[in-house]
Amino acid sequence: MSRRRIIPGFGLSLGYTLTYLSVIILIPLVALFMKASQMGWADSVKLLKSPGIVAAAKLSFGASAIAALCSSVLGLLIAWVLVRYRFPGRKFFDAMVDLPFALPTAVAGITLSQIYSTKGWVGKYLAQGAQWVKEHHAPGGWIGGWVDTISQRGAAYSSIGVFIALFFIGLPFVVRTVQPVMEDLSKDTEEAAATLGAGRWTVFWRVIFPSILPALITGFTLAFARAVGEYGSVIFISGNLPLKTEILPSLIISQLEQFKYESAAVIAAAMLVVSFVLLFLINLLQRRLNWRTR
Amino acid sequence: MKPLRITALLTLAAASLLATACKKSHNTAGSSGGVSLLNVSYDPTRELYVEFNAAFAKHWKEKTGQDLKVEQSHGGSGKQARAVIDGLSADVVTLALAGDIDAVAKSGALPADWEGKLPDHSSPYTSTIVFVVRKGNPKGIKNWDDLVKPGIGVITPNPKTSGGARWNYLAAWAWASKEYGGDEAKVKDYITKLFKNVPVLDSGARGSTTSFAQRGLGDVLLAWENEIALLQKEFPGQTEVVYPSLSIIAEPPVAVVEKNAAAHGTTEVATEYLKYLYTPEGQEIAAKNFYRPRDAKVADKYAKNFPALTLVNIRDDFGGWERAQKTHFADGGTFDQLYGK
């Protein structure tokens, strides 16, 4: 021990960290990739290129990205209101934000599909609304397709239902990452900007937004990563129609039901690789932003 | 260097703790001279085995003076089979499909000819697939051909993720096969039309029941006969049952997981446990839980619960589970082909 460290117990904590990381994370992941490698490259590629998997991958990653984006926008707004305004019941709403974390996802899925199906509280009116739009405006293209789907199924049992479930579970991630950063923002800079003649919008856009952007991106990343792997809430609301509303995790389960461990591992590994690349790119972007704002 | 040694010690302690925890997970001779069995089963047999275990424990006590404790584990049938393959130390398995026990057999935990070890292909009780419709049967659904009419919503789980749903699919196939005299093009056309009428494919049977009963989706639910009692208890007066002209006999099989039982020293009690399912008392409990008993006398007694209908079976009509699985449900099988259309 030649140099003294400020926090004691480096050896102990490093040992713990490494043990923990290898037992809990590294070994299972290595095992997954080893299982996947048993299948052979050509077979794996063939499996991943099959239409069902491609469709599910598009839906899983697409809906996750859109849901995480929407979570980011709405989460920012919610965090803003909770931090900047004082109103009765604020503490209550603040606590409520965490509830999707605590709720078993299957319960969330069943509840959401109940509400958004054509017989549900919200889905009923959505379906009626969509019907009205269809009759009066007859929109074409993909908007027309969506209107069609909603008028038939409410919002559940379609890719819209998948989006709703992913949006629901992603929201708290954004709020909880953005909120503390907002609380730490000093008012001085805003006031300085205001005295220099900046309007409210300019203050938000030029002063506040850049400093919370890294946190917002972290929130987006967390929401996105969670949404990609989400199973419980989605299978109830998606309707699981092959080629239409099946998500990747559901296809993995379907492989396991056929006792095809290797195929399941291949899909899972591919999912992890894609997710890792995406998350890594987002992280890089965030680093650059962090560096720029400093 | 001292902190590192502490780390090593802690790691060692944790490892040894883990090892002992694994070892004691299953001990055969408890402190009171009792014995325990683990029955790994599927979801809807929960109530059946609670009742049966109590009855068998009493029987075993009378016969040997030994206290017996049977532990139960329930879940989706395929998931349960995987748990046993991956090391869940079951003494007996009582699953929904022969294919699931076959998969366990492939892992070497029990011999491949397990099906012949007990009467009736090792399935002590049976069930079948029937229709559940809305009260008063507003759409007039009587038989399989009604299911493909335009505007009829059929609720069934996805055969790719649900073992139960495979019976639904095969029952429909068997009917169409008889109806069209084995003309496969017509049968396939029927199945395609049938699945066009399915608005959602839930991942499991419970999900389908929820979709149909609670969410009001569809006009007819394809369900196991033994699940109907539960459905009608949960949603009284909302549904009624329609017995189609032909259905498939579902034979949930049971088997001793011989490797585990030998290791636990429970082979004898595990075998006796499964055999007891075939006794009048065991059959009675099965019938009370809405499974069709094999025993003719017990079946007569409960005849009003189980209307007679023509039943095909998977061995004669589909060449057994393994073949049916490969032809119909494996990736690229008939289901995939027809659904993609």
C-alpha cells in the first residue's frame, strides 16, 4: 500500500464488483452466446432472415424507439411540472410516477388491453372517433391503415397497442433521470439570460434544454432498452398475430416452447447485439453533447 | 494485501453457502421419518392435485405408516418440462402433452418408453376441446363449420406458444379431415379460414379466456372441457357450452422421473402415487375436477357432466405427438404456411 486512497477498502470493493459482475452478468451472457454459437452461422442467419423474425424485429425495435421518444417528450414535461411548480397533490403525483416500476408487467398488460379494447373505457371512444374519421375524411396511406385498425380493434391488439404498453413502462425512466438534473439547475443562468433580453422560449431552448439533454438521452436509452426486452405487458395487448403484431421476446418464448434452445439463444443474442450497438451509439452521442455543453 | 484476502474469504463463504443451499433443496428422509415428493404439473391441475395429494398421503400413511408430503409446482406445460430438463428435481411429472414428457425423456431423466409403464398410455384422465359461446348463443354456433363463417370471431391461443392451443388446432383439423374425406387442400383451406376469424392469438389459454369472457372479444372460445367449470364460476350466466359433433381427446400424461426418484429414494412412493390416480378414489377426484375419468364406473356416475361425443385421438389420426408437432407446429410447418397466406 504505497499510496493512500481517499475511500478505504479498494481491494474489497473491487473484488466484490468483479465477482458480482461475473457471476450475475458476465457468466449468464457468455452462456447465452455459447448456446447461440451451437447453431452454426448459416443456420443462424437463415433463422434471423425468416419473415416472422424480421417482422417482429421491426415491430420490437420500431415501437420501442417511438415509445421511448414519446416517453422522452412527455417525461420531460412531467419532470418540468413536478420540479418547477408547486400545486396541491404534487407529492402524490410525484410518487405515482414510480408505480409502473412496481406493477407486475402482466397486470399492466391486462389492464391496458382492458381499457383500450373496443369495449374498454378509452378504446370505445377511440374506435368511435376512428370510425367517424373514416366516414368523413377517408384518409389513405398508413394513416388510413391506422384509422382502420383503431376503428376495428380500439387501440389494443395492434401495433398501436404495443406502442401504448411500451410507452407506459418507459415513462418513469425518463422522469426519474431528468428530474434530479432539473432540480440542480441554478436559476442564475436563466436570470442572466433573461436580463440580457432572452425571451422565455430562448431561455428554455438555449439555456435549460442543453443542460438537461444528456439526462434526457439517458432516460431515452433506459426506456428504449427496457422496451426492447419487455414481454409481460406486451403479449396481452399485442394480440400476438404472426407477421403482424408479434414481438421478438414472444418469438423467443415460442422457440422455447418447441424446446429449441439454440434458436431461442440465437434470436436473443441477435437482439442483444443490435441493442448494444444502438445503446453504444446513443452513449457516444451523449458523450459528445456532454463535452460540448461543458 | 489484507483486503484482498478478505475478498477471497467472502467469496468462498458465499460459494459454500450456495452449495449447501443447493444440496438441501431436496431431502428424502425428513426429521419425522417422512418422505416428500415433488409433482411438477401444468396450470389447470392445481385444485385437482391439492385434493389428490391429501387423499394419497392418507392412503400412504395407512399402508406404510410413513408421513408423506407432496409438493406441487404449476405453470405452462412446456415451461414446466424445461424446468425439469434444466434441473428442477421432480419425482413425478403430470403434464399437458406427451410431447413435453418426451422432451424430458430426451434429456435422459426417464426412459423413452415411459408411455407404456402405466395403463391408457400413462394418462389417467382425459379432457376434450369444446366451444364456449355467449349466453343464448346469439350467433347460432353449433359445429366446426360455423366457425369459418364471415363475421364470427374465434378465440384461441397461439399454437406456437400454447400447448393447449395445439389441441384446438388438431381438433379443428380432425373435424375438417372427416368432413372433407381427407382432401388435404380443403382441410387446409378450412384451417386458413378459421384462423382468419381469430382476432387475437393470446400466448396461453388463460389469456384467451380473459379475452373472451372479460374483454368481450369474439363469439366463440375454443376451450378445454375442464376449464369450463372455472369459467362459469368466474363469469356466471354469461356463457354456455356447445359440444361439437366431433372433437379430439386430450390425454394429459403422467410419469415418474426415474433418475430423480432413484436419487431421492422415492421410486416406490412415486410409482404408487401415479398408480393411485387410476384407483376409484383417484378417478373420482379427477371427475370432480372436471377431467373425464378412465374408470367406466366413475364415468357413469358423473355422466351428466361429460356428454358423449365422437372423439379422435392423436395416435391414430396424427401419428403421435412427435409427428403432429413436426408437421403442424414446428417452424415452417402447416400452421406457419397457412397463417402466412
